[in-house]
Amino acid sequence: MAWLWGTEDSQVVILLSCVFSFLGSLLIICTYATWRDLRTTPRKLLVFLSVSDLLSALSYFYGVLKDFTSNTRDCIAQGAISTFANTSSFFWTVAIAIYLYILIVKASQRLADSLVLYFHLISWGVPLAITVAALALQKIGYDASEVSVGWCWVSIQQDDHVLWMLLTGKIWEFLAYLTLPVLYILIKIHIHKAHAALSEYRPILATSPTSQSMSSIADRKLTLIPIIFIALRMWSTVRFLLLLTGSPARQNPVLVILHGIGNTFQGAANCIMFVLCTRPVRARLIAVLCCRSRGSQSSSDTLSQRTAQTHTDEPSSPHTWEEEEEEGD
């Protein structure tokens, strides 16, 4: 394992990062499917991003676990899945930023919603076309961990491997680096101006419904996705640039581990920010866990009470559950 520190501990760290990303992406999808009032379009786009991150986590987990040394069939299959999922993640991240820019800055939800279909066509279609072309031309395979961390990507044996590394990921990554900060800064400037204007009319708006403000805050919080994206992806970009210059620093153990964690942790980072650190979603998850805990502890007592007590005591427990669910909504 030339790409590791020399121990199995570093491999375990990256495998755990894959597991956390998988579970985090799955939790985002499950919370969206469970609670209807969370099914806003921005959070729906976050779900599609999570699907890509989930596929990436699975394929990277397999690649790191196998630590490929040649162009085997499973190496090519893993490389194809990770290429598709990784590139799709780039497109969905930019799509979310574009949607939020139009929704918040341009204040046009109709225009933003009309772009969702095109987001699907581009974010799924372009990565699929690139991956199929790379497979057909036999460009995907073992890369000797030159710009990966044990998994397969573009075969290093190909004379034009740099070109295909660009086409299967890096060029879209670079475009995301240019596009996301611009959109993010414009959104933040608009939010800052809106907050300044709102402070002048705060007494008038004091009686406004809180639901609109909470949904607005949730949508604006999604602007943090570009920051997460750049902070995690920058390490793989550094290694690619070092490959172009022929620098042996690309095999620096710390840089390799940061690359491995950065490429595999995005699903977990999104879950931390938009599930665990989002109060309404976190409160519901805690309520569900507490309810299940109390339910399992009192299940035997409930059965005995139903046989010994009158029927007037029986509806009390279901009524309490319904009230807790209404409060959570």
C-alpha cells in the first residue's frame, strides 16, 4: 500500500469516512422522504446530490478496501461508478448554487423551478455520457494511485491519461471552483442587504408568520454547500496539479490522506450541516429516537395495563403520540 502511511490505520480512516458519507447521505434522503413539509425544492436538490455522494462513497469504499494493483474487471467497474457519481456530484453542487441564486437574488421561484428538469438532464446525462465514452475507449482502469487513494479512475497506462482525467472530473471541478464562489458571494451580499433592510421594518413585521422566515433561513443555509465542496475537494486538485508538474510531493502521506477523506466525506459533511445542525430536523430525529426508546421500555407495561385496566385508559398513549407528531411538524 504505497499510498498509505505504512500502516492499516490510515486505510481505516478513509474507510470510516466512506461509511460516514454513506450514512449521512442516506439520512438526508430518509428525512426528506419522512417529513413532507421538508420537501422544498432546494432540499430536493440536496437529495439528488446525496444520491451521487452515496454512490461515490460505496464505490470509493470498495476501491480503498481492495487497493487495486492492476486493470481487473472490478477495478474498471468501480472506476466507472465513481467517475459517474463524482462528476454528477460536481454538476448537482453547481445546480444548487444556480437555483439558490435565482430564487434568492433574482426572487423568481417560477424561473428557478423551471430549471430543475434541465438540472436533471445535465447532472445525470453529461456524467453518464462521459463515463460511457471512457469505458468504450478503455480509458478507465488502474492509475497506480497517482491521483487517487487506492481506487481506480483513469488508467495511468494511457498516453492521453491527463486529457481523460480532465474530461472525467477535473475540468468540471475547476469550473465549479470558478462558478461557486461567484454565486455564493452574490447570494451572501443579497442576504446581508436584505437583513439590513429588514432591521428597519422589524416592528412592522413582528406579527408575520414564522414559517416563512424559517423556510427562508433553511434555503439560505444551503449556500454553505459550495464552501463544503471546495474545502473537501481542494486536496485532490492539489495532487492533480502536482502530477502535471511531475512533483513527487503528490505522494506525500498527509496529502494523500487528506485527499482520501476529502473525496469521500461530502455526504457526511452535508448531513452534519443540513440535518444534525438544522434545529427543526434535529429536533424531530431526537423525538423519534426518544419515542422509540420510551416505547420499547414501556411495551410490556402497556400490554399488562390493557388487560387489567378499563377501556378509558387505552386511548391515552396513541393520543400522546399524535400530539408529539403534530408538535414536531
